[in-house]
Amino acid sequence: MKRPLKKVRKMRSMTGYANEFRSTEKYDVSMELKSVNSRYFEFKLKSYSSVDEWENEIKNIVFEKLKRGKIDCYIKIVEKNAQNYNIVVNHELAKKYEEALVSLSRTVSIVPELTLKDFVSLGNVLQTERIGGYEDLFELLKEILESLIQKTLVMMNVEGEKTKEDIENSLEIISKSRQLIEGYYPASLEKYKKLLKERMQELFPQNAEDLFTNNRFLMEIEMVASRSAINEEMVRLSSHISQFKNSLSGKVNGDSKKLDFISQEMNREVNTIASKSSDYEIIQNTIIMKSEIEKIREQLRNLE
């Protein structure tokens, strides 16, 4: 019986943006959804107070699809009719305003010229009272939000695939530099042994011939030279590169945190190779690899 194929999840960036405008008989609604990279899920709703009561519901809808990132949601609502509102006139307050203004005019000897505009500008004489609910509005907001999330995901997937291509290019450069080091290493090791022998000949010119025919001395030379050996580091680096490629391609389940850990291990091996080497070509290639690993880690910070 064949095992079912595992579904490979695409690389997804945390950077995304979408906006939408909807117009109905009752409302004009503008909504924006913006996401940038973050270690956790951070959500902020920016809207009028009428939407505050639904903030948790809106947050949960977004979290179902966008698990990480700093996400801002902007909502602007314009009501197109007044059927859900009532205008309340405070006649007693208006009368007290009139009495106070007349009294003030007598005190300062100014003839009062009062208009309705004067009373309205004083505040609380005319007040707006809402008598209807927002049930139909919330359904509209959910519909728009679901649409924005899908648009944002499309942008995130496209950005994620571009990021994946950049990472793959960096991996190829790292692999090429590793292969070059592998080619340079044997000659570099022999060169190092030769320098050790030349140095000993300078220090002990009278005994040089005896030293170079002494098996114990030659063994010591080999032991000192072995301290600069990078075979193990090269093997581990090759293994890390393969693990990274497998996780990136979906052959092995992994996420950006796992990939970041592997890249740290790659960087550790490259640093060790650089510290053990004195060969110019090897050191130059370790610099190239470290630069590409840093690029990869920077790219991973924007992936889920």
C-alpha cells in the first residue's frame, strides 16, 4: 500500500498588504490589512469606537490564517443614512445658556445678538443618539476581512517564493566555495608541513639532516600539521548544507526557526575552518561563505 504524499507547504513571507472598498445601501467601508515580520503574532485594530466591541472576533479571524507577524488592520466606516439615529434637543440647557448670555451682556453692556448657531456651538444642546444596532455591519466587515486575508496570503506566498530563490542562490555559492576549499586543502596542508620543516631548519641548522631522518621528529611534524586539519569541519558543513536544502525543498518538515538553527551551525563550521587556515584562497572562500550565510539568516527573519 502506497503512503499518501505529504503536502508541501510553500515558503511564506510575513510581509503582505491588501486593501478593499465596499459600498452598500447603508455603509461605505474602507479596510486595509498590513503585515510585517515579527517573532510573534501582534495585532492592532485602528478604527472607530463602534468596531471596538468586535476587536477580539476580528483578531481571531486574522490569527486563523496569519500565525506570525506584526499586523495592523485599518477600518473606516461611513454611514449613508440616518435611520439608526435620533437627534435629541436639550431645551432646558438651551434656556439656561440664553439666560447666562443675556446676563453677561448686561454686565459688560453689550447688546446680545443670539442665533441658533450660537447655541449649537456651545455643545450638548444637540446630541446624536443611536437607536439601531450594527449586526449587518459586522457581517459585512467579516466578508471584507476574509477577502483581504486571501489577498495578503497571495502576496506573502509570492514574496516567500522569491525569498526561497534568493536563499537557494546563496546556498549554491556556499556549496561552490566549499568545493573550492576542498580542492585547495591538500596543497595547503603540504605547504604548511614544508614551512614547519623550513622553520626547524632555520632554528637547528647543525642538526637539520638528523632531524629530517628521525621518525619521531617527522611524526611530531605530522601531529602539529594535523591541528590545522579541516576534514571534519568540511564533512559537517556538507551535511548541514544538505539538511538545509532538504528542509527548504520540503523533503524534510521544517520551518524558518529550524533553518536558522542549521545556518548557525554552518556558520560555526566556517568560522572553525577560517581559524585553522593560513592559506589565502581558503580564507577568501570562508569570507564569501560567511557573507552568504548572513544573507540567508536575514532572509529567514521574514519567513514564517
